[in-house]
Amino acid sequence: MDFDAVITGDRAVVARFAEWPKELHDTLLARIRGLTRQLESRVRALAPSRTDTLKDEIISRVFDDPQRIKGMVTLEGGLSGSEYAKAGALEYGAPGHKGRQKVSAYRRSITEAFGRDISPMSIEVKTHLRAAHIEERFYLRGGLAGMEAEAVTELTAAINERLKE
């Protein structure tokens, strides 16, 4: 039997077969579901949690296709474009002084000036450039780190157990 267990990309563990052995399907599906849940837990634990918006968007899926079973942990599609940019900056980092970002004009309310309370007033902040240096956090890729060998070992053990029966 031709079997190959691989880690693909940063987030997926895939088991591929030349021809899907029916007697192994349920065993592998259960193991991959378990590994995917474990990976999702690890990713959630590593995700920054200032507002928990990011943690709420982390999801896992298991795809059961005719020739492979694939577990994936990713972000849900409910984030706006700017929220995906923030999530990417947290995962991969932001360059700091080399990568200035444009901040659009906006209005804000202030109730304090120069350390003293003032009557609430609305001010306009003009368009400006901002240098945001963000260290990479590896919450998605970090969850998978160290799990690759465990996943391959667990999948191989599941196959060997079923073949001995």
C-alpha cells in the first residue's frame, strides 16, 4: 500500500493515498479530527487577546475528500479587510520605520488636555503617516510548530494498528 503523511503549508496535516483504503478511512478521519481540534486549541492559546476578536475568528475544518482527509485551522471569513491586515501584522510582523502606513483623517472626542479635565469636545485629526513596528507573534504557525512529528507519528500508528487487525 502506498501511503504518504505530510505537513503542507503552515497549517495543514494531509494524509494522501494512491487508492483510498476503506478499512482505514474512519480511523484516520477520527485521528485527523482530534489533531485538528488540538491544533485549534494551541492556536487559540497563542493568539493575542487584547479584545478577543481574533480568537473568536479562529476556526477549524476537516475535509473528507475521496483521496485525502485534510484538517485546517484558519481565520473565519467574517473579518473586514483591515482586520485581516491586523491579523497578518500580528502573525508576520510589521516593518516599523521602513513601512510607514497612511492613517486617514478622523474625528474624536476628548475630555482631557495637558493632564486636565475639560468639557467634552470633538476634534479633527488630519491624515498622517504612522510607523507601526509590530513583532511577529506566530500564533497560527506557532500552533503547528512541534506538532508535525506528533501528527505524522499518530497517523502512522493509526495505519499500522488497522493493518495488524
